[in-house]
Amino acid sequence: MLNRVYADYLMPSRLGEYEALVRDVAAAGYTQMSVREFFRDIHGNDRPAGNAFVHRHDIDSDLRTARKMFAIESRHGVRASYYFRLSTLDFGFMRDIEAAGSEASYHYEEVADFAKRHRLRSAEAVRQRFPEIRELFARNVSHIVERLGLPITTVASHGDFANRRLKVINHELLRDEALRRRCGIECESYDAELLRCFDIYISDRKHPVYYYPLSPFDALGKHTNICLLTHPVQWETNWFESTRLNVRRAIEEMAWRWA
């Protein structure tokens, strides 16, 4: 609990560390790119040529810090992927990301949202409703594409406590190839075809761990193709966003438990 309080409210900004990482990655000879760019490089090939460092940002919350990370990347000519939930969509920001050569796309969670909204308590009950959930996903993608004015070609599944309780991940939805074709989705960020091309996949963590399975600084020079998944809220404290998310999570947990 003390670590959570420190991470959410007291931790100094780590954005200086992020800028140092961007510099070190460049100095080590890696091309810093988006998921979309990396996937298109490997599509039809075994591996992309040269060293690649893929930046994936899941914008679960905290658009303020996401903009600061984007500003750092822009200063250094870095391309990255930013995946926005329905609750964090910012079409002006997303267009700025695309204009800089990076990728702005969708961090989807229709399976978990549908299960919570309809009080579904078993994996079987959720999967029986997949036709409805696919339609919901397709409508949401269509709305984003229309508002953004650009196609989206890769998406990333969001993880929720409901997915863990039900043992049904959002990614299951996109095992339907017809749905992918209908929505223009070339790649899901957890596709095996993509993941097998990374030598190491690193995710940020809350204080005191910060990275798993190792620091990206330590991976440089030891691994050829690296993916780093980050969440802006874990790089700089944002009292409003942390409180909002903690309250929302508590309410959803109580509703789930008492349903």
C-alpha cells in the first residue's frame, strides 16, 4: 500500500530518465519506431534488417504525461505507437502524433466493458455474446477512423480486472479474421507473428520495480529487436488521474462483487 501511495502521489518525475533512454537507444545504433512500422518491416520477412527499438505507449490515463513523452520523442526524431482507450481519445493530439510520423490508434477493451455492463460472470457467458461484442468493436473503430480522418491498422488489447477474473482476454475478439478485414486491422500488438520477432519484450512497472523483466538500458547491445511498453501514468505522478482511476476501480470491484 505504501508503494502504491508513493507511485501514485509522491514519486518524482521519471521523464528525465525517459529522455536519457531515448538518447542511449539512438547512441547504441537502434532505429526507434512504431509498432505499425516494425510490423510492416517484418511482414513477409523473418526479421527486419538492423537493430530495432519499438516504443509502445498504452494511454490508459494521463494525457498530460503522454504529451510530454511525445514532446521528448519529437525533439529526438523518435517514432512510437500511442494506443488510446475510448476514455482517453484526443483526436487533436492523435493527429499531431500521426503528423510526426508516429502512430495513434486504439487500446480496445470491449470484452471487459461488455462483461461488466451486462454482469456476465463466466467465460462461457462472455463468449456466447461475442457476436454482439464484435459489432461493438467494429462500431467503435469506425467512429475513431471517421473522427481521426485516418485509417488505423494496428490495435492493442487493454487488460482489466474483469479479464483476469473471467480468464477471457480482449485479444480473443480479434481471432476472427473477418472482423480484422472489416476493420482494416493488419496487426494486434499481442499477435504471435509480431511478438516472435522481438528478442525481448519489456514492460514498465510501478515503483519499486519500474521494469520487467529487465531495464531497457540493460537490454541495449545485448538484444537486437526490443519492444518497450510504457504507461504514461507510471512516469510522472498525476494526482487527479490517479485518484480518478483508483476510485473508478474500487467502484467497479464493488459492483462486480455484489452483482
